[in-house]
Amino acid sequence: MTYRVNNLMYAAGPDLMNTFRIRITLTEPVKPKLLRYALRRASRRFPYFCVKLVRRGEEYFMEPNDLPFAVHPYGKAPVLGTEESNYHLFAFMYRGRDIFLDSVHYITDGNGVFPFMKSILYYYISALHPEAKLNAEEFALAGSPVPPDEADDYPYPDEPLPEDPLGNLKRPEEIWKLEDQPNGYESMDDWTSFVYSIDQKDLVVFASGVDGSPATFVASMLYRSISDLSQDKHLTIVCGMQHQFRQALGKPRSHMCHVKIVPMLYPDSLRDNDIEMLNTVGRGILIIRADDSNDVLAINRHIRNESLINDMTLAEKHDHMRRELLDGIGENTFEVSYTGRVSWSGLEKYVKSVVPYLDMTLSGGISAEVFSVGDVFSMNIMQRSGVRDYAYRFEELLDEYGIDFKAERPEHFEICGFELPE
């Protein structure tokens, strides 16, 4: 069995690894032997993730990889696609109560990887706590059928779809850039994470009361945090809101990466508005710019690129898809991503938090990831520097609006490397 790669893979390189890490914090210390057992069982249900990347002439493909997933004590992040990861595009680490899942964003995203992560935890918790009596029917387990639309390695139509977008995705030529957030992997030693736990009820009640959402709430709060600390700047601030287009594609269970960036513009005229108004404005922007009609643009872009790169050399494919990826992301001041509410099917009793970490070279300098576990939002604000002013202003705003939170100590983070086959 050979799988086609997402054409985004051709954008990968030593200065554009586009990997991500997910930290799963359990309520008890991790048992490595049980983690390896859980990975062996779960991997039987997800053959499209149990692969290695290979090169054939001017193309990349993915082939089955019978080696086990690499599992190591916490240390230096592995290089995916190499011997360090048993040539897998996934790797795992453990530390105390934490499990770290490392992968490549070119092959999947938060929604695509969640069923796999949930299956791993099912086997792990079931072995550790047989009395848990988790309902197996609510999990994707070994031996259960894999729906074709989940496993499809090319879930796109053959021809572009009719386009009728509601609004455009343009940004102004000059936007507000954060000068205290250095570019490139050379600053990785300074990448800093600020993690918060927030009761879902408090945040959802506030956001829904102003016709907003958790994503627009976080965007509004970060906009205010940035603008409050930069009174001398008057350029438009842009939030790159990550948005998945599976629904418009008609493949809600696809395991592949289906994320586009929706620019939310905050002109200087919005500076003095309160969070309630900013939240409502943000929701309106998303309704216009992130609807199914606009999602078709991302689908068609993928289809056209597949046709364009078909006859290119490998070097030409790298150059073309690199430009396409960077153009699709665009220039942002900061980014926000929210996977949405997910069903944990009883696992939430044993999982304290889930915290995603991103490749910050593709960000404006500050990125926020929001993930839900049971009744709690795990919120991770990542920066390319250790400057703490933005996160502390964010905390002050939470206090001002009466939203309870718990903050972890700011911590350096890194993401795994990724190498393409020669």
C-alpha cells in the first residue's frame, strides 16, 4: 500500500519544518511500558499514520512502516523521518505525568490527530484502570473498520468547485509587526510558553453573551494586550485565525491537514473598544470570511497546485509549494487556533490538560492554541521570545472580566525537527 502525500509536503525544508507537539498531562505518572503497549494496539487502527516518507524520482510517497513508534524519556526533541523516530512522522516522549506527541503538520492537524490520540489513551487507561469501563464503541480501535473518507489520501474533487466567496481575505500592505519577536529557528532557545487553565463555563458564557466564541474571545484579548502595550503604533493588527475546511470539502473525518488562515483585521479605530464589542466584531468577520463559500477557495487552491506541480522537478516543487504555503499563511501580527469542543468519552477523568505547541517560525511572533478537556480550556500562548508583558496583560484582562484561571510557570519549549528523504 502506498499513500500519496499532501502537496504541502513539498514546502518542507530545514528552514520550514512545520512540526507540532502536543503535551498530554495525565492525573498520574506515565508508565512507559503501558504507553508502548497502547501505541502498538492503537497503531493497528491508523495505518495511514504508520508510514515512512520515501522519494521516488521527483516525487514523495508514504509507505507502511512496520517499525514501532519511537518512545523516549523526555529530552531533546527528535528529528522526524530519521532513525531517531524509527523513520515515522510521529514520535513520543514522557516525563512525569506528561506524554508528548510529536508530528508533522504537513500530514495532519489537531482534528485529524485527535481520534488517534484518543485511541492511544483508551488502551493506556483501560490497561491502567480496568475498572474504568470505557465504552469501546466511542473509540476508533484495532479491528474496527476505517471509513474510506477518513483514510482517503486525496479527499479532493477532480475539478475545482464553483466559487462564490462572501468576502475577501486581503490584508493591508503594511501591518503591525512585533519587533520584540525575532524570526527563524535561530531564536528557538528563547521560545516561551504561557499555559492557562480556564473553566469552560466562565469563558463560554461570556463569549456567547456578546455573540462571540472562544476563538474570537482569545483573539480579542490578545489584540487588546498587544495594542495596550504599543500605544505609539497605529498600523492595522492582523490576527491569523486558523480555520479548518473539512465541512466544505465534504470529508469531516479526513485525517489530513485541512487548515487555512483567515485574516481578522483590527484597524486602529478599534483600539478603544471593550472586549464585548471586539468579540462581536470578530465573530462577524469570521462569519463572512470563514464560511463554506470562502473555504472553497482553499479547496480549489489545493486542486490547482496538484495540477501545477505534477510535471515539475522536485526542486521546482519545493520552491513553488514553499511560496504557496507562506502566501496562504500571510503576514500576521499574531495567530489563534481552536480545535473546537471534542468528546473525550470518559477519558477526561484521567486527563488533566492537552497543550499544543507550534512551529513559531510560521507565526507573527505570538500564537495562541486552545484545546478543551472536559469542563476546562487549556490555553497556550506561545512567543518567539521570553518577553512576558503580553501574557501578563492578558492575565490582567482575565481578572478585569472576572474569568478565573490558573497559570503555569512560563516555560521554554521546542518542537521536533523533520528531514525529507534524499
